[in-house]
Amino acid sequence: MAGNIRTSLNFKAALTATLCATLKAWLSIIRIIRDEIAGGWLFTVRGLVAAEVFADFLEMAEHLLESGYKDPAAVMGGSVLEEHIRQLCNKHAIAIDEEKNGKQVPKRADRLNAELAAATAYSKLDQKQITAWLDLRNSAAHGKYNAYTDEQVGQLLAGVTGFMARVPT
């Protein structure tokens, strides 16, 4: 009987030690995850995924331009820029929607651009360049195809690519 009690106590002690070690390991993992999230890791991964998707769209836009389709290339490049601006607003806690007539509506890209520059997310020079790119994109989207050239669309695509690399989300 004493042997059974001793075996039972040894089993309970071993089980408790194993459980404690497992809990300590899980707590360590949870702390590491918490610290990584607090340090911005989640946003870094989100930014990397977004950058990869944007790079694909910009590559498609470049292919369109090289194939003689400057207008869809301009719209696609400008759309990538607009989405990057929205993500920068999220990063800098700038609202991307506003209330109008009791409804939430998206703010215009020009306004978001101005708010980001005012929040020093990027420089006034960047703001002015982005305004020009947005104007080119709007011309393409609204059928003003003679308002810009193939070369300007190429500059838009190269500029957006460089801007996104310099000012990541």
C-alpha cells in the first residue's frame, strides 16, 4: 500500500512539474507574441503583404504602358497610389471617411494627401508630387486622354514605386 501511495505521489509530482513547464513555455510564447505586436511586427507584415500586392499591380501597369495602353496604366498606377495613401492614413490614425448628410463617405484622395502632409507623414514636396499624380490618374479615369503623355504615365509609375519604398505603410 505504501508503494502505491509513493507511486501515486511521484506521478502527481511529475504531472504537476510537466504541467508547470508547459504553462511556462506557453506564457513565454504569448509574451513574445505580445511584444512583437507591440513592437509593430503585425503592421510590418501587413505592410509587406500590401507592398507585394501593389508591386504586382504596378508591374501590370508597366506592362500595359509598354503594350501601348497608357490610359489603363495611368488608372491602375493612380489606384495603387490612392490605396497606399489610405493605408498611410490608417498608420497615422487619420480618418479615411467623414460624415455627410448622416452617412459615412470616403474622403477624397487630395484631402487625405493634405492631411498626411500636415501630420508630417511625408514632406510638402511629396504632397505636391502626389497631387500631380492624382490629377494625371483623374484625367485618365475621366477620359481626358490628351491631357498627359506616355512618358508622364511612366514617370507616375516610377514615382509611385519610389514613393511607396520611401514611405512604407
